[in-house]
Amino acid sequence: MQPERLLKKHNLRKTSGRLSVLRCFLEYGKALSHGEVQDLVGKKVDRVTLYRILQSFEEKGLLHKVPDDQVSVKYALCDHLHNVDHAHSDNHAHFKCNSCGDTVCLEESAIPNIPTPKGFRVNESFLLLGGLCDQCVR
Ligand SMILES: [Zn+2]
Ligand SMILES: [Zn+2]
């Protein structure tokens, strides 16, 4: 899908910064960390602006957070082919390759409901599998 249309669909005003960031995700096709997006967009978008862009994309359901390891987080495009509304049905598992470091969405693998103690309310859940991707396993 065109980046312009994706922004419009998520009620995000079109700015050159937003377009550059969105293009990175569309072209790369995998989860990206803040630092990786920064490297890809270069000087076109400064650090603070990039932070705000990623935040607004997440709020509007254009990106979702992906756990990467203990300390960092990546972002991935939400699945717009299957997801009509963005009431975050992005509760799928993710896979991180320990060799090349790529993190990909396992969109077909929903995270199962984990029972929680009475009175607890779950707002988000993350499941990260680790191993070797199909490129690295050979
Ligand atoms: Zn790999
Ligand atoms: Zn994902």
C-alpha cells in the first residue's frame, strides 16, 4: 500500500518525516528499532521528531511494539491485509533470529490467553521466540 494512503487511513497528517519513516518499514519488511530507523532516514528526521513519529504511529495503530530483548523494543507495521480495525489484534508472536538479528512478525501465531490472577487486567502481551531464521539455518 502507498505510504500516503496508509497515513490518511490512520488519520495522520502527511509530513515528509512521517513519509520517510513509513517508507523504511514498507521497504524493509521487518521489525526495526529506533536506532535502525534513524540510520535509514539519516539526517532527514532528527531524533526527537523520530521518537514522536514512532509514538504517533503506534497510537494510531500503524505500528506495533515488538519485544526485542531485555532492554530494547522494535516496531513493526501492523498487518493491514487482515486487520480492518486497529483495536490491536496485533497479539501475535514474534521471532528473533540470533544470527542475523532480524525480528519478524509471526502473524498466523496468536498468543494464547494466559490465565492471570483474579482482578488482574492484561492490556498487552508479548511472546518472542528465538533461534535461527530460514536464511541462517542453512
Ligand atoms: Zn537470520
Ligand atoms: Zn508483529
